[in-house]
Amino acid sequence: MTRTTTISDLKAAVRVLNQMVAAEPGKPGSYVLQGAYGGYQLQRFVMAGGYLATEAVFGGYRPKRELLDLIHAYRAGISVGRYHPESAPV
């Protein structure tokens, strides 16, 4: 039986993601979890026109399990790029 994904699971995954990219929460380059429409979205803080804003990483709001899987894949991609730069796209 599959374990239910909780908001705590998502928050922990985002916390690890911010640690991986050495981003301070709430600052440009950091990630945050947003919930709406019964789903969740991973957003990244960016500077836009001199103001701090957020942009969706994957677009759309998704069920918790699906977003958690996407965050794990995103973190794996960061690790590959960091530890195997020869595998990074040109």
C-alpha cells in the first residue's frame, strides 16, 4: 500500500531543494510551495522589474504525490548537472 503524501512531505522536499541550491528562503533563487485549487505548485522567487515575484517551475497546480515526484526528479537533475557537468546540455 502506498503511503499518503502530506504537506509536510512537500515542505521537507522544498527545504532540501533550497539547501541544494544554497538559497535563503524568501530571497531570489529560492523555492516555495503554493497551494490553490485543491493542488500545489512549486514556485521560485525571482526579481522582476525591481520587485520580488514568484514564477511557477512546472506550471499548474498538481496533486501532492505528483508534485513530490516532480520535485524529486528536479533535485536529481540538479545533482546530475552539479556532479556530472559533462552530462549537462550544451
